Amino acid sequence: MSTLPDDLRLLHRLIANCTLCPLHKSRTMAVPGHGDPEARVMFVGEAPGFHEDRQGLPFVGAAGHLLDELLQSIGLDRSEVFITNVIKCRPPGNRDPLPAEIEACAPYLDKQVELINPEIIVTLGRFSMARFLGPSASITRIHGQPRLADERIVLPLLHPAAALRQERFRAQLQEGFLVLKRLLSGELPPELRKEPPPGPPPQQLSLF
Ligand code: SF4
């Protein structure tokens, strides 16, 4: 994993000291994100939980262990990807993030995407999916189906915490990670393939 470049380190320092929404009052630590600043894949979850809030790192609780397992199942380590959340501070009692909190925190995620510039964004859970694919996107309909959003591949997946609650979601998540593996190996579904730029018309062979 590369060390953080100055611009990303500065951004994470801003997040660590941010007071833009009321969540700063109840947090222990903000959780800007962690991983390879040159990663091809960025995972975006929902919000820090209890353990993340204590350690200042994303996905370090039970859902994080499952995420590690899923990464390993496709030959990846978390040091090779970048992991963050839609909002960077823990909502009290792990409640859902409020629209105003998501809006206040949005510029930080936007800037992370700009600086890291991943090929693929994997959204984990509905709040992250809505952030990239719009509020009408339905995880039950499009789970594991990559989309293009702002010229970037977005792969919507369930949040690993859902798979901890219901075993049947674990298999779905595993399938979603296999889709990620195929995307990383360059296998794109037809709807995501860009047409080759129009070239000159083929020259006719003239023998006379
Ligand atoms: S959740 Fe985001 S906007 Fe709110 S205090 Fe934390 S870093 Fe700032």
C-alpha cells in the first residue's frame, strides 16, 4: 500500500476535525477511510459503527471481518483497495444517517473519489447505492449488476452487516464479489463496453 499523498492526507485531516454536522459532538473519532490511494476499487459503506468510531478505521468490526473474507475469496487484500463510508462519523446508536448528515459529508466523499480516481466503486448497502445511483435504485433489483455512473463503473452490493443478520444474503454477496473479480480482469458486460472510436473507413483494395 502506498502512503497517502499530501492532498489526501490533508483531506483526511479536515475530516478528522470536521464540525459540519451534529455528529461531531457524539463521535470518538471521525473515520475518513483507509487503503491504497491508487486503488482500482473503492468500497463505500454507510457509516462508522462502534468499533470504527473507537479506532478511526473503517470496517474493523464483524462486518469488516466478513469484508476481509470476501476480498480474500477473490484474491484481494484490504491493503489493495480503498475503503470508506458515505458519512465519516458514527450516528448515535448506529441509527441510519440523516439526509442532512449525508449532504453535509458529501463533499468529502466526492473529493476522495476525485483524488483516488478508482475504476470501480463498490457500494455496500442502500445509502451508498443511493449516493451513486440515485434514490430510486433498488438493491433487490440491481444487486451485483454493474452500472456506469459519471463515466465510472459502480457495482451495487449488499452491506456485509446484512449477510451477518441473514445467512441467505452471504451467498448473494459472494456472487457479487465474483462479479467484481470479473470486472477487475477486464470482463465487462456488453452494456458497459465503450464503442471503439469511429476510425477511417476501410480502404478498398485496388488492383488497377
Ligand atoms: S459526519 Fe461528515 S459532515 Fe458530519 S461531522 Fe463527521 S465529517 Fe463532518
